[in-house]
Amino acid sequence: MARPPGPSVRLKLALSYAGVVVVAGIVLLAALWVSLRYFFRPDGLIITTTHPFSDGVVLSFVPVAAVVLGFLTVVGLVGGWVLAGRMLAPLTRLTDATRLAATGSLTHRIRLPGRRDEFRELADAFDTMLARLDAHVAAQRRFAANASHELRTPLAITQALLDVARLDPDHPAPLARLREVNTRAIDLTEALLLLSRADQRAFTGEDVDLSLLAEEATEALVPLADRHGVALETVTDPAPTVGSPALLLQLTTNLVLNAIVHNLPEHGTVRIRTGAGPGAAELVVENTGALLDPRSVATLAEPFRRGTGRVRTDHAGVGLGLAIVASITEAHDGTLTLTPLPSGGLRVSVLLRLSADARPDAPE
């Protein structure tokens, strides 16, 4: 936005300080003038007459007052300029950091020293914003690179299969393989769109019960679990929250599906539990499986991270299951916790804010 040039804030503050000092000096000198002219006599006695006792005293006071006002003006301007500069110094650092951020450099931090005040709170908030932006941009770059790689793979396979079909039209294998590769590419594209939708929070909040979503997701995945001998155990107490029913159903489905396909040995168990705690609705999904390294568990929610120990299923997966869960949870201002179990397997907990009607302090 183009703006015409104007005086700096420092100059405005300096003039304001000087103006206050000069006005205070004028008021003080005026009060002294009135006192000398109308209320005091040279011998110290107070008089109440409106006639002056000595024009000479009053006239001698005028040049002294002018000198004092001039001195106060200079002191006010100089002192105001110095004080304004010291007070506005943090804004200079904020401005420099903002200009650096505008050029794309998000690694700079202000780290303003000193005790807490308005400027330092602003600087700390700005540092926090830069840190989050830096992390977000880095994640987006990794995501774009991974997405390009993941999409390039099925496209390359498709090209190779088409070449085979062109050279040998009677060969039946390319058609079936093409269908499989195309299905995976479609699944990946839909997952990317869902992840983008969750990141943008493009939904309207509605009352949702996580227990009903857990039952729906479990029922849909029972055939897959039965096919591979994975037992599903559900304890679904009411867990009312507010959010997007479609996204939360996708979150629940991803968690249960992930728990089924990452289950070694086969004939393991997946436990799904919902409930309402103090101020939060909770969804917990646990599965049996291999022992997991806590350091690797922390990265499982990153895009295109695939865990070890997959059951062989017809669901290839695109590496976005837990990434979508994390994004949907964040879009609902919730908390996602991944915990490796001591006996093997993974425990995933999602905490979402409790529906207003279900809070203990909600009006009846």
C-alpha cells in the first residue's frame, strides 16, 4: 500500500514530550506571575487588592521566564528525542525481522532481552509466529517433494506398461497391472485433496459423537480384519465433540485401518475405545505388533512415512494415513499422541474438545 511520507513516530513522541514540558512550564510560570503581581508584597505580607505592588518586579520576571521556557523547550526536545529512541529501539529490531521474513528468510529470531513488557511480548509472539511459519514451510516443501516422487512412480509404471502393451497387444498382464497402478494413483490424489482440505479447515463444525464414528468405521473394516485374522475389540462410550463428521469419520477409519494393516504377527488384536474425559472427547486405537522405536514413532505422522510390520493386504496404502489423522486433529484444535506399547504395537490417542452440551458446567 502506497503512503505519502510523514514524520517519524520518534519525532512525534519527542515533540509530544517537549510540548508537555513546555505547557507545564508555562502553567508554573503563570502561577508564579499571578502570585507576584496580585498576592504578595515585598515585605512578605499577603494583600488582596487587584493593584500591583511593583511593576519593576513583574517586568524583571518576564526575561527570566522567557529564558526558563527556552531552556525547558530545548530540554524537552532533546530529552524526548533520546527517550523516544530508547523506547522505540525494539521496534527497529521488529521492523528488521519483518523485512527479512518478507524476503523469505524465516530462520531469523528477534530474541529481545529484558523484562516482560508490551514490546517484548510482541517480539516473543513474532518469534513464535516465525518458528511456526518456518516449520510449516519446511513441511510443505518436504510434502511437495514426497508427493512429486509418489506420483511420479505410478506414472512411470503406467508408461512402462503402455509400452509393453504397444509392443505386445495380446499380452493380458498390462491391463490388470494398469488398473492396479491407476487405482493407487487415484487413492493418492484423493488423499492429497483430503489432506489439503483438512489443512485449510474448510468445514463447518457440527455436533459429532466419536463413539458412533468408531462403530461405523469398525463395521466397514470388519471384512478386512476377518480376512487376515485380526480381532477387533470395541468399547464405545459416548464421546461428543464438535467438528466435521466426514473428516472425523476419515480420521477414525484411517486409525482403525492403519492398526489392522500394521499388525504383526497375523491374528493380532486391534482395540478401539471412545469416551469423554474432563473437558475432552477421546478416541484411542491400539494394536498388537512388533516393538517400535520411540524415536521412529515420532515421525510416523509425517507424510509418506510407512511403518514396518505390514500385514499383507490388498490395500497398498499411500503413506498418508497418519498424516491425514494429524492434519484433521490439528484442524479440530485437538491433540494426537503416538505411544509405542511395551509389548509391541502402537497406541494412538486423539483428544478433541468436548461438546458444549456435554461439559459439566453446561446449562441444563
